[in-house]
Amino acid sequence: MSARGYEVNRRESPGFFPSKHWHDGVELVIVHAGAVEFHYGGGQELIAPGEAYVINGCLPHCPRVVGGRFERTVLHFRPELIAFAPGWSVVRRVQGDGLGFKVALPSESIRRIVWVARELKRLKPAPGSRATVEGLLGLALAELESASKAAEPSLPPVLDAVLNYMASHVDSSETIPEIAARFAVSPRTLFSLFRAHMN
């Protein structure tokens, strides 16, 4: 992490399993495309497009891309930069209990957080004041906190991701087991999700 206390990147990765790593601060990952199995501490969590995941970067972690590419925006930052920001409770939970925090985000929240990431990245060559950085990070965390308090989405995020994938790949000849593997679920789970939510 830089001397400024934060790093921002947007990456597209092929399917790979890097070795676990750790670093100072907090890591906020927003998945734009592809599913990822995020190994964190001693557990794992499936993160689908439209979801955000916040972790304590001091614990070992790494993503395992599930089929195809993985596109995400990542913010790494020191917690002291947001000690008084809205959304501080999210970071306090992640640091306090050592568990990751996952939330499905509405598209407008994703757009606002990506805007925050672009603004923070723009500040890198000529950093703004600490108050500007704190304010921008506070906006991102407020979006997460707001989304976590909103009503649960009508469809589970993985089902929503599968439906979006199918709609954009109508001509695909993938089988049900192949689609299930792409999103790190079993065919049986996929059938159950469709039965429960799509009749």
C-alpha cells in the first residue's frame, strides 16, 4: 500500500489461483463480471457480479476465478482513513470478527463506488488532502452500509448472475453442468434455485 494509505485498481484476470497473500488495511472488492470463489482466512465465499466483498487484508486471502474471466474494482485502504466516516461499522465488523462482509449492490451504488475509485486513482499523481480521501472512502462505505440495510433482493445474487449470463449468451451451447460450474454451484443447486424462484 502506498504512503497515501490507499491503492486502487481495476483488473481483468484469467482463471487462475494465485497463492494467498496478505497486506495492511482493508480490501474492498466489487465484482463486475465472472464469478470468484474468494478464499479468506479459513473459509471461502462465492462472489458474483454485482456483489461487493470487504475483508481484513491482514488475514491470508486470494480469489479463485470460476470459469472464464474475472473483472473487478479493488480498493485497499488503511482503516484510520475512514475512522469517522459513514459506513465505519462495516469495517469495524470486518476487523473485529475477522469475517468477510458480502453485500449485493444496486447498479447505481456500483456506479458511485466506481466513481469514487476513479477519483481516488486520479488523486494518486497529485494527492488531495486527507479530508478528500476520507470523504471519498466514506462515500463508498456508506453505499455498502446502505445496501446491507436495504431489503433483500428478490433473487439470490448467483441466480441473478446466471440469468444475466444466459440472456447475454443466448446462442451458447453450454450444458447445465457447464453453466453450474461457471458459477461454482452444483447442477442440483442450480435446478433448486430455478425451481424455487422461477417456477
